Amino acid sequence: MERVNAVSASIVCVGNAWFPTAPGGLDRYVYELAYNLSFKDDVELCGVGLPESAADFPVALTNLADPECSLWQRFRQSRANYLNSPLRKLGAVDAINLHFALYSFPLMKLFPASVPITFNFHGPWALESDKEGASALGIIVKRWIEQQVYRRCDRFIVLSKAFGQILHESYRVPWHKIHVIPGGVNTEWFQMSCDRASARTQLNWPQDRFILFTPRRLVHRMGLDNLIEALAEIAKTTPEVWLAIAGKGPLRSQLEEQVQSSGLEDNVRFLGFLPEADLPIAYQAADLTVMPSQSLEGFGLVLLESLACGTPAICTPIGGMPEVLSDLSPKLITEAADTRSITQRLQQAITGEIDLPDRASCRDYAVRNFSWPTITQRVRDILLMPVS
């Protein structure tokens, strides 16, 4: 691949899983960042379950471990596979960029002290596990691993001021080490490629309904129970409202029971896992994307994806999400995260009581502020700062 800048660096990124087969916000971010960094730099991406190489992905891949192995086996494999990688013989590394404490932990003592280490803090791992009902011992271990990794890092990147606050207060990281850089969106993949009617035809979605779309892991903190409760109230006066829920998770049966008990079988469809190729179509098929999160939503990449596809999004005032939408329109943010506030704002949007930004405005806002080339350069500047 032709370099856009003759002065290149060697950057090692340590992520989690391989995004194309394990979709998720963190894995998508790492994949896109590594790809965009590779236009200027030599980039190595380390993670679990990675292939030896990938077409159209000009990044060296190091598979640290088999994700199906036990935790301790993954730790041992990670150290051995990192040390034995042919890439270790190619010369000095200029920067190390970590994204997930679990797979960074076994490598920390292998990194040269002279090379700057930047940790992209995507969320409080132990606290998120606590919210999702993990065991007390598991939470303690995760917290300890986080602390061991963070102590060794020279600086941190957070996607929002809200997560910067958590990093500072919960992990005692001083503010001078924290840099706020929002997430990016692939505006070539997430774009306005068809009109709403065509998108609905492709997905076999109804043409005559006001459609809400939410791609979420089906876990408690995502707020889907509140959204369904809000929908039950809205459907009393707007029976044509229709909600499409994409994603998998342990709460599916519980949420399906809630839909049935609320008499919303004709108003809600559970899509399960939505293939990556269908995601931009789903955004374009919807009138509105909804993020009803109740806690620990550091940024909300879904919001950017929706806007890039020309579809407005409404979110609760949780974490970093308001930082994404406030400059586009503060009316896209509910007053609170409770069911009443979600119901009120959605009713206002459906009835036209509040003006929603049009498709072109949504797209322009995402492209101007969150395109990956722009975000990547800001991240790169931090990664290559010398150790003070």
C-alpha cells in the first residue's frame, strides 16, 4: 500500500477479538483505528482468535491465543506467541497502544520501558461486569488486572469526558494523563446508499409503520426493558409504531415475555444477530435509532453509524452519548434515563412536536466531526508523543 507520508512509525496495538467475526463496539473501534493508522505507519494488531492475515486489511496480525482456552492458558499462549512472532525481529517499536486490560496484562513486562504506552479506555471492565451480575471473585480479579495494567501506562485516551471522569475517580488516573478523543465512524461503509422504502423492502420490514431501531447487546444496562415499556405507552395513541431490536444476549427470553405480556407482538421484532452487511440498511430503513442505555455508555458508536446513514438518533443522558448529539440537537437527548422521559421524547419525535434533523444534516454532522481519517490523526499524535 502506498504511504501518504514518508515518515512512518511502528505501532503495536493490542485489542480483544477479531472484529469481522466478533462484532462489538470495542472490536470495531480497534479494527478501524488499526486500518486507518496503516496508511501512514507499520501497524501490528494483536488479539485472540485473529487470522494469520486478512484480505484488504494491510495490518500485520498476531494471534495471541485461542479464545476457547482457559484464562491461564490464554495468558501463557499470549506471552509465547507475542515473543515468537516474526515481527519481533523487524526492529524497534515506536508506540504501544492497548485497548483491553485482559490481553494487555500478560504482555506488560515484555514491552520496552523506553516505548510510550497509551491505553484507550473503552470502559470500566470490572464495573461493567458487576452491572451484568458477574461473581464477586471475578469482579475483584478484573479490577486487579485493570489496576496492574493502568499503572504501567504513560497516557490514556477516552472517548468522552464522562469516561475520563470514571478513569480519574475510579482508577485514580491524573487528568494530565487523560486525552479525550471521540470515536470514529467509517463513512464509506455507513452511508446513504438507498431511500427508506428500498431499505425496508430489502429487509422485509413494513412500509407503513414508524420504525424505531436499536442494535444492542441484550443485557440489563442497555435499557431495553424501559424502551419496551415506553413503547407500550406510545402504542396506545400511535399503534403504527414498530420497534426492531438487533442483537443477542441473556435477556432475550425475558424481553420477549415482556413484549407478549404488554400485547406488543405486532409492534416489536427481535432480529437476533444482524449481519454486518445489513446494518447500514437497517439504519436507513428506520425513522429513528434509539439508545435507551441506563449506565456505563462511554460513547455510543451506534449513534455515529446511524447519523452517517442519514437517520437521526435519540439517546438517554448517560455517559458520553450526550457529547455526541448535543451539538447536532439537544432535543435528541431525553431529560432522564427513566421510562417516562424516554416515552415523552419518543412521542414528541413521532408526532412532530420536536423537529428531527433531516438525512443530509445527520450525514454531514457525522462526516465533519467523526470521520476516521480525522480521528485517527488525533489518536496518532497522542500515541507518538515521547515519554516525559
